[in-house]
Amino acid sequence: MTATVAGRAIRSGTLSRQRVRQGWVLGPVLLTVVVLVAATLFYVWCRLQAVRVGYEQSRTAETLQQMEKVNEELRGEVARLKSPERIERLARERLGLKYPSPEQIRILDPWGE
């Protein structure tokens, strides 16, 4: 259909043969350039996303290491706070507790014998 329209335009004198030929060549060249530019932009975008994800992965790994270190420190603190020596010392100093004297100890027979 386009060839028919171009043929009529050439015969009527509104378009020269050279302009029609340039249009036929210019269209595919322009389309090729647009496709190449789009492909290049897509490739650059993909690479930028890969770099961004790499940086994010590095930050996440660093955060994980810091959290593991804090976790180990907290585990050590929990062990220290739960130590029987510390609990005994706090009971004596803060609460005024002491071991019972032998007279205060009563042994109960659960069976009643």
C-alpha cells in the first residue's frame, strides 16, 4: 500500500524519486539505531541493578556479622548474670539472706513414719 501511495506521489510530481528512496532507507536505519540504543540502555540498567544488589548484599553480610558479635556478647552476659556465685552474693548483700542454722532445719518424712 505504501509503495502505491509513493508511486502516485512520484507520478503527480509532489515527491521526487530520491526522497522516496531516502525514506525507504532512513526508516530501517532509524529503527535499527533506536533498537540498539534501547538494548544498550537495558544492558546498562541491568548492570547497575547487579552492582546495587552486590552493595546491598555486602551491607547485609556486614550487619549479620555485627549482630552475631552482639549476640555472643549478650550470651556471655546472660551466663554471667545466671552464675550461682553472683545470685548467692546478691541474696546475701541485697536481701539479707543467709544459710539456715542446724537448729532451723527440719526434715519431714513424706510417708509419715
